[in-house]
Amino acid sequence: MATPACLRKKKVEPVVFVGTLREDFKKLARERATEKGLILGLLQDSKGTRTYLNLQDKPIRKVHDTLGFYNTVYPLQVDGQEPIQCIVRSLHYNPIREIELRNIVLLKYQPGNNTRVHIPVQLQNEDKCPGLKKGGVINLVMERITCICNGPTIPTFIALDLSKIDIGHGVMLRDLVLPEGLEVAPLKHYAVTPVLNIRPSRASMQLEAAKEKKADSTKKAESKK
């Protein structure tokens, strides 16, 4: 089972994706590329133009399981030319050998253009959360927030401060404070969409029910006197 994005502690390291143009699209050529440890790549721009690549796997392996992998701007160097900026759209594995990376889809990133990104949330100050101290549990509704970004950089994560959240309360999309150049993507019922809430645990609910039952029994006993 994949580790939830919000729980990944490993941070993104600076890497440069390196590759060459792929001109032979035959099945045999693709198989030879993967045998050499190369990852088949597809680079798209905002106009839909596609460029096919063979990419070195080492830089991608170094960061593919890190926090913010899909919303980090990476330099991409093709055939030794000046690097261009890109973000990862999708990464695919061998269905039989899941450890083997097969292909990757990249999107050319240009500041000023609106780009849809999925930014993971990261929980902070859990040790200070009043709801957790009372036995509540975290109900994480959204591991990632879909945002529109047009700034020079993209945040690695969106922080959720739990230091003041009690049982029965949480964080809504409308409560998020985002940096300049970043906004939540249009969403129906945006104002009432929860990102996270603190709910009572089953044990605490059972304990509360037992207390209420005992209180009712005491009242009935007193009323008969």
C-alpha cells in the first residue's frame, strides 16, 4: 500500500532530469531502452506539443518517493542543451515488477501560465492538538489539494496546523492560507468542503455512551424514591 502523501517525511532533493530525444518508436527500440535502464519519457507543453525522450533513471529514482514529487519544478536537460523547467504529471511502473519504473509524463512549466497541480498536505503540531489530547482521531479527507499555480515556484506541501482544532472541528478549503501565485482550483461547494476534521474515537464514543446510560439509570432510580 502506498504511503499517504501527507505522511512522507523524505523531502525533495535537488536533481536534474537528463535524457535524449527518442526518434525510434518501434517496440524493439523501446525494449532495448528499458533494458539499458532508461525510462521512456513524454514531455508536453501548454499547447499540447509532445516530445518523446529516453531518460536516465537514477535522478528520477532519487526523488520518486519524496514529498512533493508531483508538484516540484525540475530542470530537464535534453541532449546537453540548456535545461528547461518541468513538473511530473504521472509515473508508471512495471505491472509485474513494481520496483521497475517504465515511463514518465512531464509537463513544461512556465511561470505566468496557469498550471493545475496537486499539492500534498502536511500535518503540523499534532502534539498540541486539543482534540487528539481528548482521545479524538484525525479524519483526513483530502491528502492533496488541487491548485492553480502561476508563480515561479510551487510549494512542496500545504501545512495544516492542528494546534487549535478540537473534536468536532476541522479545516475547510476556505480556511487555507496560500502563498501568492497559488489558489485552490474551482470546486463546487468550495466553502463547505473539508480538508480534515477531528472526530471522536470509537472507544471515546463507547465511554460517553456508557456514562450517559449510567446517568439515565441514576435519574430513574432517584425518581422512584
